[in-house]
Amino acid sequence: MPTSDEQIAQLFKQFMQAWTDNDAAAFGACFTADADYVSYDGTRATGRPALQDNHDRLFRGVLAGSSLVGDLEAIRHVTADVAVVHGTASVLMPWRSELPKRRLSRQTLVVVRTEQGWRISALHNGRVRPVTVPDPDAFPSRMSQAMSRISRRLGVGRPAPGIAQTSPPCV
């Protein structure tokens, strides 16, 4: 019998294959009935019917003929019946032979064991756009710190942590 990790890996493959087949019903079948789906642009679909309808329109419209290609990165079990899954994937349009780097996305999925097997309960899809975090003494950090000090002196913006909020001045 396959392990939970093997079953989850198979679900991830089914998810990508359903997209590649442009099959909204098979895509929807990868999800629980009450699933949450957040697209790379922040659009949120709640429930299998909504996310399946969105993908049906996409597969028949702007994403017709597209493929979803990528890799499973990690599976972390929260309980025996719940896991957090990370994968990377990108939509390969039919007129392309290579993936543009700017289209790479990372998916974070919450998968749950159901009577029908593992299903996706929540998915958040975000573009991979790594940002370097500046050191506290780097120029961008020093500028932000200076702007914070100035705004506090001018009474603009939110108060610094630990500073009691006073009533706004009368105008």
C-alpha cells in the first residue's frame, strides 16, 4: 500500500495533469468541496464549484492548451490526516517551448485525508519574486528608520510600539 507521502505526491501530479488536460472537472476533483483557492493575483475562490467554474472558463479561454509544469518540493505532516505541501509550477502556454522565469509560482497547499483519499483543502499560489532583505544598517533600512522618526515627530502615521495613542488634535 502506498504511503501517505506517495499518495500526496500522486495528488500533486493529478492536479498538474488535470490542468495540462484542461479538464476543469478533474481539476476540481483534486479539491475538497469547501476548498479555498487563492490565485497568484490574489483572486480567491471559495468552494469546489467556484474554483472549478473559474478554471473551466480559463481552460476554454485565455489558458486553452496550456500545461502546468513543476515539482513537488516538500510535504510536512501536521497530523496523520493533514499536511502542508509546497511545490513550484508554471503555466506553459502552447506557443512556448520553455518556461519564462518570471512566470514561476510557488504553491502552498493544505491537503487533508478524506474518505475519497487525499484532497486539497486550501491552495495559495504566489509568484516567485525573491527580495533581498536589507541588513538593519543598510541604506534602505536607515532611510526607513529616519522616516519613522520624522513621522513620529510630526504626528503622522501610526504611533511607535509602546507609545500610547492620544486623541487627534482639534481642527
